[in-house]
Amino acid sequence: MSENTEVKKGNAIGYKFTIALMAAIIVILLWLLSTSKQLVTEANDQKEDLRVELTGELDSLLFEHEKVQAEYGELTIQMSGKDSLIAANAAEIKKLIAKNADYNRIKKKLDYLRSITQSYVDQIDSLFTVNAQLKEEVNTYKSNLKTEQEKATTLAQEKEHLTEIINTAASALTAYNIEGMTFNLRGKTEREVETRKASRVDRVKICFTIGQNLVAQPGSRTVYIRISRPDKLVISRPGDEYSFEANGTRLQYSLKETVDYQNKAMNVCSTWDKRTDSPAMKGTYDITIWMDGMQIGSSSFTLE
């Protein structure tokens, strides 16, 4: 074999080796490229998963915070400073997530935000408890105040009523020395001769004294006199004009007199003349004296 032939064979082997080596390198490079793309894709997926996870945590914290604000209403107004702190930290975390900042850094921020929101809830609960206690105390105070006001009103009404009773009692007049005298009228001059014989009675005279009362209202007063026969029938003229009102009831009267009362004791007399020929009824006759709708005295007399 010639020397040229051996050289050619050697060169051929070298080419083949070089080609094989280059092919191997190309395969390795293609594999590395594919692996790198897969790693990049996986890294991007991991970043996206982390972004979604972190965003979810942040949204959950903010949702719970808004829920607390809605639930406790006006109480959260007192927590406006903490609201601003929570909003500022949430905004910072959103920026870090958007910039794909270090995961651990963001997690620390989230943990810090979580501690702030938990402190917020604790303070709100405390405020709610205090507020509930204050409301209960206020309601108890209002209830007690209402009870005391009702008691005061009742006492005032009772006092007014008692004052009225006392004033009425103090100003009430009394009649005493009530005497029923009966007479027989004789002759043309109708001379009065006192008698207790029922068959002879022609006239009845009722006399009494109205007592002194310095607190009574002075002025003109009407005195009503009721004379009841032994059968309890009131001696009276027929008709409503011979009646007066007492305690919501109309009562017939026998006699009436108008007097000018000036707070001093005064004597009053009134006369009833028999208008029929029938004799008077034997027995006890009751006399009652009335003024201002009240009975102020009573007495009786008897005919034989």
C-alpha cells in the first residue's frame, strides 16, 4: 500500500470523527436548548402560580377587612388611622407582586398586613363590647329615668289631688244648730203658735247657722233645704225648676235661700206653708242642708 493511500485513509477517519463530534455537540446543544426552554416555562409557571397565590392571599385579607367594616358600620370610623395603614400596605404588596419581587419579601409583607388586620378586628371587637355595654347602661338609665319620671308624675298628681281635697275640705261650709219648728196659724193675723201636733201644723220653719270659714270663697250662695216626710217623700213643689244638682244627680228641694256669705257665721231661716187641708203626717221628718252641691248639715223633728 502506498503512502498516499494511507494519508487519505487517515484524513477520512479524521473527517468522520469531526463530523460525529459536531453532530454530538449539536444534539447536546439542542437538548440543552429544549431543557432551558422547559426550565424557563416552568419558572414562568411557578412565578405565575406564586403571583396568583400571593394575590389571592392579599384579596382574602382585604375582603375580610371590608366585611368587618360593613358589619360594624359606624364603629369603624374610629379606626380610620388603621384603615389608612392597611390600604398603604396593600398597595405596596400589589406593586411588589406586579414586579415579581422576592417571594419571601412579599410573604413577610403579607404576614405583617395580616397582623394589622387581626389587630384591627380585635380593637373593633373591643369597641363593640364597650359600645354594647354603654348602650345597655344608657337603656337602663333611660328606663330608670322613665320610671322615676312616672313616679314623680304620679306623686305630683296625688299631691295635686290631695291638695284639692284639702282645699275643698278646708273651704267647705258647715251648717249647725239646725232646728225644725212647726206652727199653727191662728186668726186673721195668722199668729204663730208652736205645736207638735201633726193635725194642727200649718207652717214649718227651718233655722240654722252657717259656720265661719276664713278660707271659703265669699259672696252670694244658694242654700237648698230638703224636708223628708216619715215615708221618705221629699216635701217639694212639682217640676224640674225645684231641683238642684249634687254629685251628678238631680235632687228635689223643699226650700232655698240666697245668702251673702262673708266668711263669718250667719243665721238663716226659711219657711214652708202647708197648701192643703190634709193634716201633716205623724212621725219623724228629716232635714238636710245643701250648698255648692254638698250636704253641709242635717237634723230632724217629730210630729205627734
